[in-house]
Amino acid sequence: MTCSECASGGANVFGTRQAKSQLKRYRKKGPDGTTRMLLNALTAEGVEGLTLLDIGGGVGVISLDLFKSGVTAATEVDASPAYIAAAKAEAARQGFADRITCQQGDFVALAADIPAADIVTLDRVICCYPDMPALVGQSATKATKLYGAVYPRDLWWVRALRNIGNPILRLMRVPIRLFIYRTAAVDAVIRGSGLVPRFHRNAGYWQVVVYARPV
Ligand SMILES: C[S@@+](CC[C@H](N)C(=O)[O-])C[C@H]1O[C@@H](n2cnc3c(N)ncnc32)[C@H](O)[C@@H]1O
């Protein structure tokens, strides 16, 4: 997927229907398993009084949960207008409207104007984007304290799923492609911005990572 496709509406894979169904699921069940793992790993580092930049934040689950753990303010950048609208509405419903700023667009294109934050997160976003070094590199430089991500594991069967899935998506004219990057390559980009690893856990298809900036 490119973010112009993501933001274009129409056959948008992250459109209004998907946003509604994600919100319904979140209200009923709370954060998904790997999102919960990421949230637990971040809160274990201490998040009280910190600010957040959540890139590709969807309906805003990470911001909403971290507000309850003491994060003071969050910026969500998402390429999908429908997800941004849902995140704003849910934040207002939960009484956090004054603590969240939402910006629609491709983070890589907007990065120069996005302020740094104590915590930066990308939950299941790296696999949507064709230029990992740009997305991960630019987002990592924005993290003054913690950097968390959930992205696909670098395994043969995960790549096999991508190899089967992408042609099907193309045939169905779904404007999204899965990108599976080498763990060593993602790790090198994050470390290259001065962050050091603090947490790593595998969970089926996904891996959950947290890095910290040494003081
Ligand atoms: C699979 S969804 C994940 C949403 C949410 N983080 C979650 O885990 O439920 C991927 C999200 O990333 C957004 N996205 C992908 N690439 C992006 C980019 N370069 N800039 C901003 N948002 C992006 C998409 O619009 C979509 O909302």
C-alpha cells in the first residue's frame, strides 16, 4: 500500500467500515494481544507524565490506553481519514479530546513538521509501508525516550504468506501490499538513531519490540 492509496477513500482497506468494526471490537474486548504486549512493555519502562507520537494509530487504542497510564498528550498520525475520524470520536467519547492531536497523512511526508515525543509507537504499520528505512528511520529520530513497534517476524512461513497474499490482494484490487522486512535491517535502522533494545517478544506472525534512548 502507498499512503496516497490509503488516504484515497473508495476501495480504502482502512475505510469507514473497517474503522467502525475495529472500534466495536476494541470497545468489547480492549486492545489486541500484541498491542497489549506492547502497552505492557512500555508501561513497565514508566510512562507517567510522558508524551506520545503514535504513527498509524488506527482508531487510537494506544493513545487511549496510555492516557489511562499517565501519558499527558498524544499525537496520532494516520494516512486513513476514516481512522483519524474514529480516533477523534473515541477520544472525545472517553473524555480525552483535549489531550489528543490527530493529523491525517503519510508520516514520512509529514515528518519534518511533526514534533518529537517521549514515546513513539508503530503498531502493525511497518508492514504496510514500502520504504522501511524512511518510515522507521524518521520515526526513531522523533523518540526522545522510548520507541515501540509491532511488525511481522522474519520467518520463511511469514514470507510465504506474503507471497501468497499479495497476488490475491492484487487480483482483488485491494490497495494494500504486505511488506516483510529483515529483523536485522529494522533493528539496525532503530539502533542507528541511537536507541538501544529493551524488550523483544515473538507472538505468532508478529514480533513486539521496545527500545530506549540512553540518558
Ligand atoms: C494495520 S493498520 C494498524 C492500526 C493500529 N495501529 C492497530 O494496530 O490496530 C495500519 C495503519 O497504519 C496506517 N499507515 C500505514 N502507513 C502509514 C504512514 N506512512 N503514515 C501514516 N499512517 C500509515 C494505515 O492508515 C492504518 O491505519
